[in-house]
Amino acid sequence: MQKWEYASFFWGGSSELTIRSLEFSHPNIKTAKAIGPEQFWDAIRGLGEDGWEMVAVVDPPELPWQRYFFKRPMAA
């Protein structure tokens, strides 16, 4: 059975609180990585180049942030 690992890319906030980070489900990958304000597409492209597939986006209309979820097959 295929096993998966997951990543979450959190982007958003307001002028008082800005959050941009990558988080990963497995300890063999850095658990969190800060992302600069101009690095949105670099982060998305980097995940794709590393084999991550976007599977969902949470974009609450009343909140100033989005969260992108990715998965990729775990190496055997």
C-alpha cells in the first residue's frame, strides 16, 4: 500500500501579523521553514520540483491567509 508524506504551506496575515512558513509531516524533512515576502512562487515551484503535489487550498473569506496542502509518495 502506498504511504504518503505531507506538507503545509501557510501564507498570509495582516500588517500586524504576517505568517509565511512551510511545515512537513515527517521528521526526515525540516519541520518548518521561513519564507520571505517575495518568495511565494519560489516556494510553490520548489515543492513541485521536489515531487510535491498540491491537493487542497484553504482560503477562509473572513481571514487574511491561505493554507496550501501537498502530498508526495514516501520513498520505499
